[in-house]
Amino acid sequence: VSDIKVLEDYPEKTIVVRTDDVMKSDLGSHFGKVYPEGFGIVGGLKMEGPYALFYTGGCPLSEDKPNKIGSAFALLDASESPNNFPSPWTKETLAGGKIVEATYKGSYDDLASGYSAIFNFINENNLQFNQSIGYSWEYYKSDPTSCSPEECITMIYIPVETK
């Protein structure tokens, strides 16, 4: 993990998202299915992504039970998009406010170590996960199908508040 910082006023974003219960061991195949579907739905709109939302209350993903996961794309110009999307995709708002942002470069297999470094930073800076938001998210800047695992870049965002 590199470049861990606090963003005091991260802007809200309009997203197109679907939420599913997914086993941690099935995340790769799940995203491999839903992201192409999502690209088809938001195709033609100005967007960035994909994003993954983790509704785990700041805790690590469960190994033995399904995790509530959002698969999303941020709309860069929400005024150009329709209000309704095919189910189970919906238009929602990605939280803004005080956010810890970190850059992770490497294999998804080692992402847990990146989260450990981020939560150490949060604790050392007298911050805590913002439970009122209830989710953290990742923005995949690199396409894992077009880069080696060691070169993949993932932006990690964790909403925080002062302890």
C-alpha cells in the first residue's frame, strides 16, 4: 500500500450498482460475470469503474458465509443517465465526506495486507470506520485481464470519522 491519506471532503458520486450476497472464494467469478453485464448497461454513458462496495462494517470479509457486495460504476455526468436501470441494477449515491484513500499495487490475493496497513493508519490518526455509512469500496484502475497481478492498481476508500 502506498500514498495513504485522508480526504476531508470527498465528493458524493452517482453510481449504478447491483448488490449480491457472495462467498469470498467466489468473488473473482462473481465480478467476472457482473462487471461485463454492468458495462453493457452503462455503455455509452460517461463513467468510471468498476467499483466494488463491501458492506462489512469495516470488518474483513467472512470466509464461511456470504458477504454483501455491491458491483458498481460511477457516472461522471448523472444528468445524462436514465433514472431506471434493468433490475437488479439501481441508481444510487456513493458516500462522500471524510475518506481515507490508499493506493494498492499488486495481486488481489495479498489485498488483506493492504487493508491491515490502512487500518493501522486509521488507528494511528485517531480515526475510526464511519458506521453510519456502513461500507468501504475499491476502484479498480487496472483491468486484471490486461496486466500482470503484480502491476494491478486498486484504489481503496474507507469512510472515517474522528474517534
